[in-house]
Amino acid sequence: MNIWLPLIIAGIINYLTRLSSVLFINPKKFNRSTKNLLTYVPSAVFPAIIFPAVFFNDYGNFVNFTDPKIFGSIIAILVGFFSKNIIITIISGILAYWISTFFLLNY
């Protein structure tokens, strides 16, 4: 029980901070430039989450260019750019990763 108490407290604090931003911030009070700026937040956070998973291995070192994650990411970026469809982008990236994993590991 010693380890669970700090984890539960941290989870409650994290939940309350996120809930407070939803409950107490009124988006109608933001001016146009603030609303415009906030539309870029998901686009700025997403690469910060994805890029370390693609470009670093489990030990924190850069992966080689021949890593299947790099190939899958390149294919997903190209398909996303041309198709503008998130589902097709995700499926093509996963398929490219699986295919490159199969061929790079077997040959």
C-alpha cells in the first residue's frame, strides 16, 4: 500500500488540475488572437509526444535510418500530406511499419 498512496494522490491532483481548466476557464472571454493561438496547441503537443518514440530507441539513443519506425513515419507523412485523411494515414503508416519490419528482420 505504500506505493499506491502517492500514485493515487498524484492521479487525483492531475485530474483536478485538468478539470479546473475545463470548469473555470470560459472560452467566450478569450479574444480572437488568443483563440487563434490555442488552435495550434494540439499541433505543437503531438510532435512532442510522437518524435521521441520514432527517433529514439529504448536506451535513449538515436535510431538508424534503416529503422522500420522511420520508414513508417515517412510513408505516413507523405500519405497524410496528399490524402488529408487521418484514417488512411494511420493505416498506411502501420502497414509500412509492419512490412518494413518483416523485410528488415527477415533479410
